[in-house]
Amino acid sequence: MQRKSLIVSGLALLGATGAPAALSAELTISCGAVGAELALCEEGVAAWEDETGHDVEIVSTPNSSTERLSLYQQILSAQSSDIDVMQIDVVWPGLLANHLLDLNEAIGEEAADGHFETIVANNTVDERLVAMPWFTDAGVLYYRTDLLEQHGFEAPETWEEMTAIAEEIQAAERADGNDQMWGYVFQGRAYEGLTCNALEWVASQGGGTLVDDGGEITIDNENAAAALDLAAGWIGDISPAGALNYTEEEARGVFQSGNAVFMRNWPYAWSLAQSEDSEVAGEVGVVKLPHGPNGDTAATLGGWNLAVSKYSENPELAAELVAFLTGEAEQKRRAIEGAYNPTIASLYEDEEVLTAVPFFGTLFETFTNAVARPSAPTGDNYGRVSNSFFNAIHSVLSGNMTGAEAVSQLDSELSRIKRRRW
């Protein structure tokens, strides 16, 4: 079947009067386009089309989760039917719940059986399942197995070890003529991805959380400040200044081209780093993220879900598409072909999945015990909280503020936001 992509920018799909523009297909779905996301979504949608005879159009939305959330909020606030099925971040159910269909009613409560209970609970707001788990995520450390072996190192367990190894190998590789080599790449742009990285730095250095489960602001402490100062020291040393504008794909591009020793990223990068056109295929290892002297390793919980807009003109059909895409067969295919972490526990014991992505087995506890961002205790104010956090972190990385100044400023800013009652 023919299927075209729609590009959504702001409220471009709305007519001049605010009325929804006519759609040529029965359903539309918004998929991400990081790594192999879009191709895998297109293949899954095509399989559903072949099975049901219905048509689906793929809607292109911003890769930046911060920009995509803003777009969704505009569309939903306008009660537009332009997007039937939305791919939503794990921290958004509470923000968007009032605009989303109850999937317990639409496809039955048994549809969520077998999925990680913590994610189902995360996606349940006021006893309504507003999104089905599609894939989960947690930050991991990628490294060049060949370079570490050549220079006599094991995979690092602490941030200090990683920094020292990165410095030594970077210097040696540059001395051998690779002027493009860097020690470490990560997501340093001022956006949600930096929130994820920084929460890992702080928690793994014994700095606690940004906001705890009880809603108390916890960021203003010495360990948190030290974690941020350590990260700031990477810029221009083992990390390029350009990392201040890196998202997941920019970091992956540097690592996959053979120009980085270490990389922090999500599991999706595994299959791409091992692909035929990768400069580092067969030379990549994955371990849990490092920790500091005062803490344990911490990986931020990520992941995406599928939700149905309450304003869809075909809500039942949209819910059926969601059930298909989040089902066991489709999650297994996405795990094998794209290294996207299933949300169905049994797939972590599937031999075909573990053959394709071995670290799904060795890092299972990392994925099941990841650190959640404080979207639950901060509620509708999470967007403001995260924006304050990643902007302050970006200032530290840019050399415009010390870690101590940043955590003190954050404490004041978050206290003002909290007075609005989160």
C-alpha cells in the first residue's frame, strides 16, 4: 500500500479557522526518527496495514523530545484530530493524560499483561491506562574494545577511571595521527537528554535526586556540585566543545565513525554501531555507566509509549493499531533488528533476542532498576523543572557557572516553581 509521511510543524495541520484539515488516510501515527526508529515503525505499520486492510500515514515530528512535547500540547489543546496515535515519552503520561484515551477500556486490561509493572503503573493516571509500553531505555556506556585492549585497560567502573583512560587513549591516538579522536561523547545540548545525563552524574556521585519521591528538592549538596564540576572538566579535554550541542545522534555519529573511545547513549545505538557501514563494527562493548566515590552506578529511565488521542475520529481502530505495535511479536522484531528494549519481561530470556543483543541479559538489572526522572512528584510542572535543570547544567558545562553556583540557583528556582503547588 502507498503511504506518505506528513511533516508537522506547530499547528501546520490545522486549517486557518482552527478546524482539523482533511486526512486522506484512516489513521495517522507519530513515530520517532532517532536511529532506526522510523524505519522500524514504518515496517510495523505496514504489517498492520497488510493484516487489516486499513491505511496509516506516518507523521514526522521533531526528534527533540522537548520540541515534540510542545507540539503535542499545541495539537491536543486545540482538540485536533490530526494525529491519532502518538509516541510519548515515559515522563509525559501525567502531563497529557486528560487528552488521551483509556486503553484499558479500548483494548482490555489484559493487553498490559506481561509488560513491566512499573511502566504500566507509570502510564496509569487516575486508574486510566493512557499509554501502552512500547520500549524501555536506560543509559549505558559504549566503549571501543579494540582500543582498551590495545592500551591495556579494562572497562572503567568509576567516572574518574573513565576520564583517565579517555585522556590516555585520546593522546596516544592523536600522537599516531588521528587528530579527530576524542575520549568521551555524550548528550550535552540544553534539552531533555541533558537532564537524563546529569541525573546519572548526580545520582552516581551520591548527590541524590533533583526532587525526591516526596516532592522535596534535594539538588543543593556538595556531591551534586562535584558531579557537575567533573562533567564540566570533560569539555575541551576528553569531549569536544561541540558536545554542548550534541543529542543522541550527534554523539553516535562521532563514536560510530571511529572518533571516540567512550560514549553515553541508549541501547538503540548498539545495532547501528554493529552495522555493515559502521567504522567500529565488531569493536564495541557495552557496560553499565560508571559511578563516583560516593555513589553507585545510576542509569536514567527512558523509554517510549504509544497513546491514542481522545480527539481521534477513529479511536477504536487507533487502539487496535497500538495493541499490535506494542505486542510481543512486534517488540521481539524491534529488539532483534534495532536493539530497542522490550517492555515484556519474557523477551529478556528469548534466545534470539539475546543472540542479537547480548547485553540485554547482562544488564537486565540496569534496565529494571533505572532512576526515574521526577515527573510523578512534580506533576504538571515537570517541564519547568527539567528546563531549569538542563539550562543550569548547560551553563556549568559551558564554563559560565560552577557546580556549587548551579545547585544553589536550582534550589531557588525549583522552590519558586514548587510554590505553584506541584
